[in-house]
Amino acid sequence: MTYQGVNLWAEAVTKAGTVDRMKVIEALETGLSFVGPAGKTTIDPATHHCIMDTYIAVAENQKWKVLESFPQQKPLDTAAVCNLTKNPNDNQQYIIDVKT
């Protein structure tokens, strides 16, 4: 995902016309997307997390065997506690409890 992240940042810098942090964040918050080896990755403006394809797979004979795929999954766990659109000054680090 580092590849996706660097390319999303580069797209945001191009859109912002500067490397100024706040202007780049504003560009990322427009819903920028990048299509790369992992498919389409989009920044969710409300959480700053990624919307992306997700897979359940197992390794067999040194290859991935995809058992299920879930296209364009939103960061619902993070969205349950974080909304930067409503609370733009929120700088809390949220820990998502995934206990079952």
C-alpha cells in the first residue's frame, strides 16, 4: 500500500499545485483516487482512510488463491468513531476494538 500512498500523495500535490501540507490535505479530501496494482484506491474524506478492494485468500503453491473478494470497501470501523468532515480539528488517535 506504500505504492498507492505515494501515488495518491503525488496526485494531491499535483492537484494542489504545492507541497504545502494543508493544501495537499484539502486536495486529498476531494476524494482522489489512484488505480495501481491493488486496483482502485480512494481517500475517504471523512476518515482519511482508504476505500479499496479487499480479498480473503490463501497461499497455495507460492501463489495467492482468492477465496472471496469485496470491491471498494469503505473504512466503516474508522467511520464509526471518526468524522473529519464534521470535526476537522480532531487529532485523536482512535483504537478500533475488533473483539468478537
